[in-house]
Amino acid sequence: MMSGWTCINVLEKGIDHGCWLIPESETQKSISRFDKLRNSNGGTPTSVLRDKMQRTMQKNCAVFRDAKILKEGMEEIRKPWQGMDDISVSDKSLIFNTDLIETLEFDNLIRQSLVTMASAENRKESRGAHSREDFKERNDENWMKHTLAWQDGEKVKIDYRNVHNFTLTNEVQYFPPKARVY
């Protein structure tokens, strides 16, 4: 085994999957994130920030949205993110710590909220459960692609990957996408 790497075994009954090597630096990043949240001594309970996040997502990133609502949401969702600097975790224990679990869940959800809001604001069409009232039609020519997003602090980088128009086997045919009708 290489120095500075952690071996993770993934086991399935009767199958040897070998070992995946994860850099020790990644393990340390996870532990540091956990310790930082566990030892947070700010003045804002996680529940307050979670409530702000939920209300912003419900108001500004619901199924039916437009540029104005999404732009406002982009600003509003940053507030609970910035509130992480003042988050309070009162229970410092490592046993059945629901306060810490709620904070870890919020940390994950606020990151997903930033990415979801940015991705929705950036996509100028309606598709599936993403319905833009200012772009009512689906636009396969410009938007038949997967959104890729990277979150770094309150900044979100957006990129795209083409949708495959083939199957991975000859046993089934490719079904071209079409607009949903109800």
C-alpha cells in the first residue's frame, strides 16, 4: 500500500472487489469538516438556518419559476450559507448526537441548494419538473445536455455534458426523447 493512502474495502458476498485507494488528504478533509462542525460555537442554531434554506427553496426554486424569482433566490440562498460561519452546535458528544447530525445534514443540503438554484437559473428552458414560466417550451437544440456543477463556497461553476443518444447494448433500441404531455 502507498504511504499517505487509506485502503477502503468494498465487500459483496462471494466477490473480491479488491481495494480502492483514497488519498490520506481526502480522509483528513472529511475529519476536519466533521470536527469544525462538531465544535462550532456560533450563536445561530442549525434549525434557524435550515428553515431559511427551506423557505428560500420553496419560494424561489419550486417547480414553476422565472428569471426574477430565481435571481432573487440566488441572493437569498447565500444567507443561510453565510450563516454557517455563526452556526451553533451545543452538543459536542459523539454518541447519539442529533444536534450534530442535523448540522451535518444541513451542511450537505445547503450545498445542494446552492447548486440546484444556480443550475435552475442557468437553464433557459422548461424540461420535466423544471418549468420556467419565461421559457415555456423545451429546447432540445440548446439544452439537450446534462448539467454538471461544482460548488466552492457560495460560488457554483456550471458546465454541461452531452446526453447520449445510444444504448449500451444492441438488445434494446434507443428511444429519442420527446416532450411530456398530460
